[in-house]
Amino acid sequence: MKRAHGESAPLIGVTGPAAGIPFAWWATRAALKAVGARPLRLRPGDPWRPHGLDGVVIGGGADIAVTLYDPLEVEVVPPDPERDAYEIDVIEHAIDENVPLLGICRGAQLLNVVLGGNLLQDVRSMRRRSHNRSTVLPTRSVDIVSGSRLAGVIGLERCKVNSLHRQAVDRTGRGISVVAHDLDGIPQGIEDPSAKFRIGVQWHPEYLAWQQSQRRLFAALSRAARGESSEVDGEMR
């Protein structure tokens, strides 16, 4: 996965569902363009290998099939098996080629599953100090591990984020560390510190790109896709 010679703007593939109003794609596209990247929409069935992607965003959406991480579970109708298979292929290739990857909500969960981890199927009953409301507004407090790449990228060790999920990372996959939790101790951020850039967040930064800290995630991905340091200083463009 290499940029064409002389092409300065990195090409970032953004996965998402095949149907529905693409609010997340519109928001992610705008966030990536704002930091100088070229976003490419990828849905199940879309060819992606010929494009030579420099980076990948695995977007949010429907729950991941339980049978992908717990073969003893019985699931009559998986939520979106075509998307699961498509994104697993993209993630595996990104891992093999060390392509910079940002997983958003479902994308963070699927990254963990591909690397051999599993998920909490429904965290709503686990909440004692925080709410279960689904909202794109930043109403959930998250603590980020000091010294982690995620903390370095967004420049904060505590922030307010949004929440549109009920699954979350449980046992971590190979090389994955949990680097952010909400007030109930539920994982909110993961990373593989040995990779060029491999971060997953349980929230939706594309809907919070008006905040400098959240724009930094997309800017860091773009920088890593260019082959530069993912550490970002100063105001994003």
C-alpha cells in the first residue's frame, strides 16, 4: 500500500455499511480533508486493494457477530456478516503491511477481535457512574493512560466524548493495550504501541472534529500515512 509517486496527500480508506444515510462517512470525510488527506469511501463489495491505501479508518456501525469471538455462542442472524468479512479482510491486510489504522467504535472492537481478543456483548448493565444514553454529544468522561500514544496524540489525559455503543473490548488481542477507560472502568481506547499507527477509540471522533483534541486523531493518522511521526503539535489546519 503505497502512494503514487509525487502524491502528497495520503489516501485513507474509510469503511462503512452498504446501506443507510452515511452520516458517519460525511463527517469522517470532512475531518480527513481538513487535515490534508484524501478519503475514499469503502463499503462491502467495493474493491480496495488496487487503490494503494496509505491508511485506513474502520468506521462504526452495527454490532459485530458474536460467533466471530465466541464460537460457543449461537447467533441465528448476524447483524451484518458481509461487512464483518469485508472489514476483517481490510484489517488483516493493514496489520500485515503495517498500514496506519484508526478504529472507531465498532472498528476498534473488530480490530481487537481480529487480533484474537473478545468483546463484552452489552455493557449497559455494568454502568454505575455513567449513563447509557446514546448521543453524539460529548457527555461521557474518559481517562487516558499517561504516556500512551493516544494521550500523546490528542494531548489530553481526560476528555469528554460521545457514546453510541453497547459492545466494548473485553480480553485484549495480540499486542493490544487498553489505554482509556470511562468512569465505570469500561475500555474506551486501545492501541498497539509496536505498530506505525494502530489506535481504536470507542467513541466517534468524526462527530467531535470541532474539538482540537479530536481533530488530532485524524491529523495523526494522516501524518503516519505520509510516513511521518504521528505526534502532532499545535493547531490542526
